[in-house]
Amino acid sequence: MPLSKIQFANTGRRNLIINGAMQVAQRVATNVHNDSAVDRYSLIKNNLDTADFSTKHQVITDNPPFSDALEIKCTTADTSIAANELIRIRMRLEANTLQGLQYGTSSARTSKLCFWVKSNLTDTFSVGLTTQDGTSQNVGFTYTIAQANTWQKVTLTVPANTSGTINNDNGNGMMLVWGLTVGSQFRGTANTTWGTNTDARNLTGHTANIASSTDNNFYLTGVQWELGDVATEFEHRSLAEELSLCQRYYAQTYSYGETTRTFNQSYNGMIYFIGTGNYGMAPLNAVFPVEMRAAPTVTAFGNGGTASRITYWNGSEDTHGSINRNTRQVTGMSKDAGTQTEDFYSCGMTFDAEL
């Protein structure tokens, strides 16, 4: 069957989502907890009483061609959810990457959002989109997991938004969330069309509670959001390409897969620089892999993996002063070398410009 005009238009770079296949996990190793274990996704927990969760990158073999997934598991249960409690997976999209949606104009585009989920819970879950850098509006959807512990593809039609705008800049253009536990404050008002963003419109229709038991889990992969009325096959990208896209928001001097933040004399994650006397600015040229979204928050690590430390030439760790940086590189670090004209130091670094 020949491709339709809509399908043909979508055969180039289609997916608006970065790291939709959950391949990239720079911060921690596979099967190690971190609320942002998978790049571009975070588990957000608001006003929880006792519930807690692990968030991990996992390798999977039961949903080909996908080999990676984001895993959420309940580690401390809470069966009584207050009205203001909210647990959700969140992704934020840079505003200038969303201009093809043409929101706020008569030419605004309909789009398709698809993803794969798996959970032990057979219940109704929710998804919400909120425009934030521009007109604050939201729209929401529900879907039901029909069979426990079985991968299921969800396909949603996101309506065109002719009234709400998205600024053309490097700000937070859209927030995409997957509800996991939703207090009554965040559901109740109809939200199937774009409207003014309110708490009650966020995740209406959601009934599942991932916090109800420590047996509960939720897996997500294969996220794709594309323009048009037809959901196409998932756009697979190489690890190298996805990593480069992720590094606009988070990068590090350590080799990919190295998450201990430690180093030794031969380790290639280390940066050498010279501290100067009288609190001078030491020359330090750490060039980022790609242009970052904004001048990042820079964290230095000594050879033992301790944050906000640098390592003296004899192996001892020390504090440091201010760090100069822009969107392309770190240009210097202030460090008092005491009575010495200069002294040698080293460190590893992470760079965070997340939305």
C-alpha cells in the first residue's frame, strides 16, 4: 500500500521526544536508583506521607525491538492517598523544538503520542501535557492497562491548540507527564481539550495507585510524539545520536557508563588545571560535547567521588571557589594556592542544564 501524504511527510526525523527508547542513562548505572536514572525523565513525588520508590534504567528482553526501559517500583507503600499527593514521571521539552506544532495559530497541528507500558496493575492511568513557556494550558488522557505484566502500546491523539502559544526560545515549552498516583486535587475537571492550566485538570480520570503495595511496578519505553494524524513505526536512533541530543541538557567529563565519579592518575575523566595565589582564576578549559541549552550548573568531584571537591597533586581533596562557564565550556575556576605562585589540581565534572 503506498504511503499516504501524511505518512510520507512523517518519514524524516519524526520523533519530538529525546531518548524515547530509554537508551541513555548517564547519571547512574543500570539497576541503580536515581530519580533521574534515565536521561530526560524524572520521577516527581509531591507531598508524600510514607510512600517511596526506586527509579532505574533496566535492560529488557521481552519487548523487541526495544532493549531498554525506565522502571519504577514501590519500595514503601501508602494505601491512603491524600488529596494533594501526586506521583508522576515527568519529561520537559525545549520550546524551540516544538515550533512545528504551530500552537496559537489557525494552522496548529494535530499530533500522535505513542508509548509502551507494562505494570502488574490492571487499572486506569493518565497522561498530561502542559504548555509552560508561553500560554499555560493543558490537556489530558487516560488509558487502561488490560493485562498484568504484559507490554502494551498506547496511542493517543493530541488535539491541535489554536489558542495557546509556545515561545520560540530555550525555555520549558511543554511538560509531558505519566500519572502513577494522583490525589483528588489533581483530577476531577474535564481535560480532554486544551484549556487553562489548573490542578484539577492535570490528570483527570486516573484511578491507579502505584503506592498501594511494594509489589507494584511500572515500566515505560518507546515514547514517540509526532506531527500528523497517523502514528508511524517508532523512530529508532543510535545510542551515539541519542547521547548527543541528551548532552544538551546534561553532560560529564567521565566516560559514558562510568558513574562512580572517582578517578586516578590514568583515568580519562580527570581535568588538570593550575591554581593561582591570592584567589586567582585558574585556567580551565573543559569544552562541552555539544552546545548546552543554557550555562550549566557545574559540579566538581575529587578523586574520591565527593562533590564540590578538587584533588591536590598529592592526592588529598580540597574545596574550590567559583566556576566560570558559558553554554560551550568551562573557562576557569577560582582556587587559592596559598603562598605558592601556582599549584596543580585535578577533578571530574558534571554539567546540568536541564529544564
